[in-house]
Amino acid sequence: MNKINENIKKVFESKVLFGILCGIGIFIVALLIFSAGVDVGFHKASFGRAWGENYEHNFGFVPNRPIIGEDNFPNANGAIGKIIKIELPTIIVQDKDNTEKVVLIKNDTQIQEMRAPITSSDLKIDNFVVIIGEPNTQGQIEAKFIRVMPLGMPPVPPSAQ
């Protein structure tokens, strides 16, 4: 029995086992990083698909619409631009890449003009807004936070359009 205990002790103290355990640990970390990348890509592609499938529903039919953005996926988690239409509880924002985004304002959406809290009824067409939210399955952005910026904000640079 002592010989078995000594052999087990040698195995756990060996550098080979340590190397194997390190290799397995590195493999698991790499697998987690890869999995996170797949999840992010899937989330972005799902929003792009939902946005495209619901384009006509959200904006009305527009034949020969252009390809969206440089990477063919709109920003799924927010918008920066001016309000071009208000039909509460939704607003349409012309984003910096000239795409129109439907933003759904919910009861828990925080809206501020600079630092002062305001309500959704205070929003006006041509307000410059920064919106943070999450995409839904209808291709809309469910706003978590909306900040109305002052009218003197510099225009979106042509390189971003």
C-alpha cells in the first residue's frame, strides 16, 4: 500500500502532469474566448437579420435600398443622430451612418437633456440624441438611456456618413 501511495505522490509532483494541466487550462481559456467571440458575432448578425426582415414594417417599403454600413451590420445597441420622426412610444433616429433606426421607449427608459431628466413627450424632431439600448426581435432598439444633446453640437463628420 505504501508503494502505491508513493507512486501516486510522484505522479502529482511530476512536471509532466503540471505541463498537461497547464495545457488543458490554456485550451479551456482559448475555448472560452472563442465562444465569447461566436456569441458576439451571433448577436450582431441576429440584429442585422431582424433589422433587414422588418425594414418594410418599420420604415415602409423602399425599393433598391442600399447596403447598410461598411460591415453590412448596423449598430445594434444604440444610435447617435437626430430624431426624424416621433410616434410615441417609438422614435426614428437618423444614425451617423445615415441609417434610420426605430427606437422603442419603454417605461423604464431614462431620458435626460444633458443632466436634467425629461420625459418622452419633451423629445422633438431634429433633437440630436445619443441612445443606448438593446436590440429586440423586430429590429428595433429598446432604449435604456437617451441623452438629448444641445443644438450647438457639431454635425456628424462626412467621414462617418
